[in-house]
Amino acid sequence: MQGEALQERARARADELPGSRLVHPFGPDWDVYKVRDKVFMLMTAVTGEPIVTLKADPEDARALCGAHDDITPGYHMNKRHWITLHPAGSLEHDLVDDLVTESYLLVVEKLPRAQRPVDPATFGGDRSR
């Protein structure tokens, strides 16, 4: 998936998620998506290419980085818990959608039950690991 298309795909999926909102706490060069004031996705082009950074389970993050040249440890984030998607072209639309959703659900499941906009165990189908 190429540059702007990667970010547009990730943005479209994030906009569909209940309770998701876009903020700019780091200035206009960073799009930050939060659910209940917790970050689950960041997008920028300050690196020279339009990237998407997402929360990920550490084991999943290692596997994804090993399986895809376009996925690296999180740019300016904890390298175990975040991944960055690069727009070199090989990432499928469904994978981007799934990674955005998984990032969102990782954040939602850490929220107090009363603050969760969805049940992370049932939202989006089977999440067995």
C-alpha cells in the first residue's frame, strides 16, 4: 500500500471504531487517535514518508516485524509494544484494518469496564491468540 493510501486506510478504520477521536497534542504534523484519552494510533510524515504507528502485543509485534519488511518496531515509542507501518507497498488492506482494530482493542481492554465503548472480548469477532 503506497504512502497516502496507507494513512487513509488506517484513518478510515480508526474513524469507524466506537469512541475513537482524532487529536493533535504534538502539533499539526502528528495525527493522534485516542479512545477514552488513551492513544492507540499515531500518524505522521515527519520521517520523510507517511507512517502509521500502532500498539501491538509484544509477541505479535516480533512476528509481524519478522514477516513484513514494511513493519518495524514503533517509531519514537516502546519498541516491544508498538509497531510502525511503512508505505512500501506490500501491506494488504485487510491487514492494516486488522492491525488498527487490534491496537484499539489492546487499549480498550485496559480501560475500566464502565469506560469501555465496546466489549474487547466480542468486538470484531474472534481474537484468540
